[in-house]
Amino acid sequence: MNTLQPAPGVEDLKPYKTPPLPYPVDLLLAGNEGAAPPQELLAAAAELPASLLQRYPAPKPFEALLAARLGVDPACVLVTAGADEALDRACRAMLTPQRTVIMPEPTFVMLPAYAALARARAVCVPWPSGPYPTDQVIDAVDESTAAIVVVSPNNPTGAVATAEDLVRLSKAAPHAMIIVDLAYTEFADKDLTSEVLALPNAVAFRTLSKAWGIAGLRVGYAVGPARLIGWMRATGSPYSVSALSLAIAANHLERNQDRVASFIARIQQERAELEALLDSLGARPLRSQGNFVYCRPPQGSLALRDGLCKHGIAVRAWPGHPVLHDGVRITCPGNPTDFQRLTDAIKDVLQNQGATP
């Protein structure tokens, strides 16, 4: 008799994967990645000493670099394998089967999985669009609440929270960690990092995968009170980010800030134009402050996704999802040529779908 069994709840989890696309694509606008960094970044990496590959990574210099940019003590910064790992560590540090986490719905797809891995109960509060539902979240707080999630801009809707929302949550739940996922904050009207750092029980989660365009290196970080960061530092591997990734990321931060700022401005322009186009075609876009636009086309999400796929363009849809099944998230490409291709394809798909036979 085979008595081998996984931990409770593991069999109910599904590995992360995106739905397969029906046609080949070459313009990837489904993952919200930023623009590729300059080729010189790889050339500089080739000059690094081979001992970098021989030795275990030393994250402290990179944490010190981030701390200096943020104006905090290095003990307040934890570098991780993308913001994803930092979020997982926060859940491991705060959640148990007897504790709960309050999170918006919809939101970043991995957050419910991290809560489930900690065997905690997730209390979901609807946030389909508009202001963050602070009153409803506060109403859900009780003695079991160990964490409250704020993703701003929210993924996939692009909606944002405010500094006032964060202050109210912090005061209403001083016994909980306020997990503030700021993966897309560079594209927002306001970066809430400094507001998060002013709170005693909040941690900001940042990444270099989006605006900085190095998702393949898996470099993210958490910044907050040293005590909370210390808990998170103890809940994972001491060497989760490779030395090569850290060295390239440090070079990128120091040399390419102006390039990234120009890319962000381009994204903000494209986002406004894309929202206007989708609105004119009846696709009901939401006001976004991310590097993407979420819309609900009247012909259905798969009609738009597959129609764009025929043009070689990949966008994100969630067939079968209880909340997101009718929506499509479109990443802004960040350059004129690809943006023109995208808008021409959207017009072709939506206008032809809406035409009378």
C-alpha cells in the first residue's frame, strides 16, 4: 500500500501556466515585461571575473546599493528572486493555518497560491476597478488577520491605492503586515514606496522585471522595517539570486536610469492612446496605471485574444476564471513600431468582429 502523501492542500494547487495560444506569435504582449536592456549590458557581463560563478552569491553589496537609492539602512532591504519570492517569504513569515490574509480580487495570481502554501485562509474583497476597497478590507479585519495585501497598480486591472488607504490599513490592523506589491509603481502617477516606508507594519515589494526590463535575471526586493525584513530573511535561501544576476542588475541601475525613464514616459503615452482606442471600439477598458490595459471586449475575451494571435501578437486572457474570464490584458510594447502594429491589429479584429455580415 502506497502511503506517500503531500502536505494538506498541495494536491489542490495547480502549477502556474498561461493558456496555450492557437497560432504562432512573435510580439509578446502577455507578460508585462519591460523593454530589453541595451546589448552593452551583456557585453559588460562578459568582463566579469570567472570567480563570480565559482563562489556563492553575496547579496549584501546589492542590498546596500538599493538602500542608498531608497535612503534606508541596508538591514531594511532584502533582495530576492523577483518580487514573487519576496511575497512568498512574507506569507511564510506571517501566515499559519490559524491566521488569515485579506487580499483584493482579482489580483496577482500567485498571491492566493502563496497563502495556500502557508495553509492560511484568504479573505477576498472584490476590487474590480476604481479606488482600493479600504472600508471593506477594514471591515474584514479581526484578531486572526496576519496580513493585508495591496497591489498597486493592481494586476491585471491597473487600479491603484492611495497613501491614505495605506495609513488607514496600518492603523486598523497594527497586528498585521501590510503587504504592498509595487511591481508596476514606476508607471503609476505616484510611487507609494516612501509612504510605505513611513508605516511601522508595512513592507514594499519591488522588482526589476517590469520597468527595468530584466525579468530573465529574476531580481526583486522587499523594503520595510528591519524587524519585518529580518523575519523574511530567515524564511528562504540565503543565496536565492545568482551572483551574475546581481552584478548585471547593479550595472543596469547605475548606468541606464535615463533610458528607463524614457521608456516609462513612452509607456504612459501608449497606455493613454490604447485606452482611448479600445474605448472607441466598445472594448470597455479600465483606467490603468500599469504598463498594460485591461479591457472587456463585447465579443468576448477569446475572440480578441485569438484575433490578435492571428496577427502574431500574444495578449493575456483567463478563460474559465470566475472573475477574469471576459477580460483581456494588453501589455504596452514601449516602442512606436510595435505599438502601431498592435493598434492596427486591434482595429482589424474589433471592427471586423463588430461588422454586420
